[in-house]
Amino acid sequence: MLKSVVLIRSRDIDPSIHKIAKALSNNGYNVKVLLWNRKGKRGIQYTNGYTVIHCGIKAPYDKISVAFFLPLWWLYEFFFLIMEPVKIVHACDLDTLLPAIIIKLIKRIKLCYSIYDFYADNILTAFTFIRKVVAFLEKFGIGLCDAIFIVDPTRHEQIKGSLIKKLVVLYNSPPDYFEREENVMLKAKAESNLILFYAGVIHRSRGLIEILKALRDTNGVKLIIAGLGPDMKILENLPKSLKNKVEYIGFIPYEEVIKKTFEADVILALYDPKIPNNRYASPNKLFEAMMCAKPIIINKETSAAKIVEKENCGLIVPYGDVNAIKNAIKLMKENCELRLQLGRNGRTAYKNRYNWRLMVRKLIHIYDQISESDIS
């Protein structure tokens, strides 16, 4: 009999949950995914061997005001899990964990937990008391889980003091799309402009203002931006000096993100270290760049920069340093061989150490252990 699993994510625009769902489905698990569609769309779809259920409670993305909508989301999640005949629940981040814990205790099922963002470290250090309360809640919840998945080894520092039964590092690596995109890569090399690509949240904490400033007097460069977020005004009313250098293409599906990554020359990933969680950033775009053999520009205050330095697959700059960003872009433009070598280094590292197939093996190993212990 197939083991039934429900994966829960409060962001339906994040591709990470689908990689896990597909991996489990391909390895003998009956998988359902519960997502919070904050645009208000609801429905059920069957894709890649698993079922996706969309909760259509309207709410904002990446704004503090979403806290007012969390009780409604938690009630929806709770009643969904009460009605669902499930053996394993896999919650993602604190905004899905609390109802999952209650269901675990009521139904005596297994609970896995993925930490993409440790919520206390998303709160500015000025709010010390609130950070401590949120950290306590998450660490207490971790102690009730059967397995914990983190996206970078450094994130273990964030959850020290928790009672962890099983801890696994699953990097935010994409599946390997390399072979079927080789022709796209060859076409991209013929472009005259240096193509920069950013895909993610449109928020001032992602260094977008500094990147735009760096491009003002940098010629022969084009920046393509994809995503949604609360700071769309950054991209509105651009000065004339940037009109032909910046193209905003809105939110695009994950397959299109990969295609644009192959077509680009350089990937951008900057994270404001004033937000504590950003120091532990292990972004999808780093591993997407590595898989696509593309160099990345990242800031030194992140844990991801340690990977870039170790694998020599990009350039590292201080966050907020416009001149450093400008110089890094110019170096990438003027030295094609450097770009190609950094990209090759990243590709080799991806194949040997960060390949998604390696992550799947670890995921299935833990799930099989949990399932066996349930049988015994």
C-alpha cells in the first residue's frame, strides 16, 4: 500500500515544494500538495504524478499585513488535514507548522519539516522580544517533528537548542536541464550586450536599487528582471539612462526562469544582511546558475557567498557597494573567458556535489526510514 503524504506550503509561487512532491511521487509515495494561492484562485489539479490543492484566501505576499490572514489559512490547513487520510505531513516554514503539529498529535502520524526561512530571523533585531517568542515557538515545534530539512549547513546555527531527531541538508538545487538547453546557450553567446538576469522577490532588500545605480553609466549591458513583490515602484518611472538597459517581464513560470537563466550571461543575487535571515541565504538562483554553467554576482555577507568562493563560480561584492557591483559587471563584460570559466566551475560543482539527484536520494532515505518505523 502506498504511503500517503501531504506537503504544505503557504506560497504557491515557490518551485521548491514541487521538486519534493515529484521526487516522492516517483519513488512510491501517494502525494498531495496543499498551497496557499494568495491571489484568491482555488482549485485542484493533477500534475507530474501528484495532486495539487489551492487554498484561495486572498492575502498579500512578502508584507507584514499577511499576519492578519494567517488564522484563516491555519483553519483551512487544519480542517483539510483532519479530513485527509494521511500518514506523513510535510510542513514548510513556521506559517504551516502549528496546525500540522496539532494533526500529528491527534492522528499520531509522522511529521517532516522544511525550513526555507527561520521566521525569527526575518524580524529586525530592534524587535528583540517578538524575535525571541517566534524563535521559541519554532524551536519547540521542531522538537515535535520526526525529520528536519534545511537548505544549507549554516542554518543549523539558527535552530540550535531544538530537540532534533533527524537533520538533513537538501540544497535548493534544480533538476538538471542542461542537455536539452545547450542550443539556447550557444545562441546566447552571440548576443552583443552582456545579459544580466534577476528572478525573485521585487524588494529593496534584494539590492535592486544598487544594481540600477551601477547600470546608469555602464554601457553594453541589459538587465532582465522577473518576479513580483511589494517594491514594484523601484521599476516604475526609470530614468532615461536605464530605459534601454532594463526589461521587466513580470512573474514567469519556473521552466521559463530556467530558460532565461540559460540565455543570460550573468545571474544576480544580493541580500541585505541587515535582515538576519538573509545572512543564511541559500537561494535557488545560485544553484540554478551553477546547473546552467552561468557565473553569479553575490554579496559577501551571505552563507551562499562561501559556496561561490569555495567553488570559484562567481564574483563576490559587499552589499550596497555600487562601485563594487559596477566593477564586477564590467569585469564580466570585458572578460568572456572569465565568465565561461566561472560558469564551468559552477557546472562541475553542481554535478559532483549539488545535483538534485543527490538531494532526492537523501530525501527518500529519510522518508523510507520514517515509514519503516511507522510500520514497526
